[in-house]
Amino acid sequence: MNKRATWGKWVLVGMTTALLVACGGSEEKEVAKVEQKVDTIHWKMVTTWPKNAPGMGTGAEVLAQNIKEMSNGRLDIKVYAAGELVPALEVFDAVSRGTAQMGHGTAYYWKGKIPAAQFFSTVPFGFNAQEFNAWIGEGGGLALWEEIYAPFNLIPMVAGNAGVQMGGWFNKEIHSLADFQGLKIRMPGLGGEVLEKVGASSINLPASEVFTALQTGTIDATEWVGPYNDLAFGLYKAAKYYYYPGWHEPGSAVEAIFNKDAFEALPKDLKAIVRSAVQQANLAMLNEFTARNNAALQTLVNEHNVILKPFPEDLLIALKKASSETLEALAANDPQSQKVYDSFKNFLGPVSEWHDVSERAYINARALE
């Protein structure tokens, strides 16, 4: 190397060093920064779902993987299916006390602790998925949800939606409201309370017990989700009558819940990554169910001889009336539920009016011959 090149090299090095010092650092500090090993934060996520359950169970796994990738490995979350670390219906408590930092389930499972939580899962004859997301994001729903979970040291977020569900699997044909009398039906949340008002009995079972209960006659009918999930669960082997619409769950939201201490301990960028990943998961799950439900339904009907039936109109009218009575009673007996119910009603009215001249009108027009 000639003298001129050597001199130029050291001038460049000197200028670089001076620039680093001027910025408040040094060459040694900058090199140390680059070489410093990034610590990984390890979390546990407990879920209410069976392992690899389509949509919900797999959605929890994908969410954890996306957070890991988006954080470049700085936040690593191990997912536990229902029963692997805690039973399905103990997810809320496990995250609240810090046994796990994160949970994945649905809010109506916690109605025994927080009656108002049911509004953040699904409401019979209430919001569809699009409307629920709008209420949470733009209608004040999220603030109310955070308020009712705060005493339990929890932060909730919407992590998915199954869309409008099916009405359920029945071991006998339903001709009218009279056929509902005395039936034992697996249905959690507000829908289960509505059933009691029309003469049926509501049974709350975790997913892992549903098939056996239906097959053995412990229950006469069950709702689960929709064709995509129900096909995977093999429910067609236990009952042949498959009813619609899913009046009880018109937009079934999935929640991600976080132990507040664990979440607040994250650096600012990781908090933003978690929130972004959860928002993406919410959209992805709805997309998955929308894309796959009809193919699964065709398989159930054409390959497994499932009998697809609409609920009788007199039954739906009775269920809608009973739903209104159930919501009014819940609100009257619990100030927290009253506050959430008022917000729910104030948003549902106007958004329903808009959808009458937008979504409903378009779907009706699309069906014209």
C-alpha cells in the first residue's frame, strides 16, 4: 500500500472515531453494542383449546410463533394446550396469578367470576365479527373490557373470531319449539342461559369432553363452532342433525389475556410487537374460518350424510325474546354488566341500521336470479 493510500485510510478511521465521540460514544462502546448478546424473555401461554384444534388451537401456536419472529427471538412463548399445564377452565386464574404470562381462550368461560365478561365473547342475536371488532376498536368496548379485567391483574385483547357459528348437533329432529323441552344441550355463556328460558337444560363442558358426552347420551345436543372445527372433532359420528343459524354465537371472539405485571415489564417495542401480532391473529383467524367452513360443510353433508336443517321459525322467535329477557336480567342484577350492556346496545342499534342498507341489502341483491 502506498503512503497516500495509508494516509487516506487513517484519515477515514480518525474521522469515524471523531464522529462516534461527537455522538456521545466510542468505537469500543459501539462494537460492544453490536456484540452484546440479546437476552430472551421466556413466557408460557395456556389455552382453553385441545392441542392443534383447527383455528383456535393452531391460532394460539401461530400467534406465539409470529411474536417470536417479529421480536427476532427476544420473546419466546411456549404454548400449552388445555390440560397440559392447567385445565381449560382454569386459564383465567393461571394467568391472573402469574403461573403463565399469557392465556388464549374466550371470555364467556369466566362468567362465574365476571358476569359482564360474556359481552366480550359473544351475545345471542348480537354483534357479528365485523360489528364486534368495530365496537372494541371504535365504540368504547376495549376500555370497558380492560376495566372489568383490571382487578384480576389482566390485560385483554381480541385475538380471533370464528364468525357466525352453526346452531349445533342434535340427536333428533327439531320441528318446533316444543321439541326443545327437556333437552340437555352443551352451550356455555349467555346462550346457555337463554336455553333455560325455553325449556332446555344448559350444560357447560370443555371441548375435550364434548364428543364423548354426545356419543354416550349424557347430552342430547351440542354446539361447538362450525363445519371446519366440527368436522375435525368428528361430531358427525355422534349426531346426524346439524342446525343453523348460530343464533347464540353470531361472532365468537377469541381473547388473548396477559398477566399485567408480565406485560408491563416488557420494553416498549416488545409491547408494540405483541399488540400488532394479536391484531394480525384476529384477522387471520376470521379469514381462516371464512375460507374453510363451506368446504368442510360439503364434506359433512356429501361424505358423512349429515342432515343439514334450519331451526324452525317459532323456535328462533322464542329464542330471540328469551335472549332480550336474559340480557335485561343480567344488567339489572349487576352494575358492571349494566354499564357494558348500555354500551353494547348503544352501538348495536346504529350499526344494525347501517348494515340493513349495506351488508344485508347487498347480500339480498347478490342472491337475486
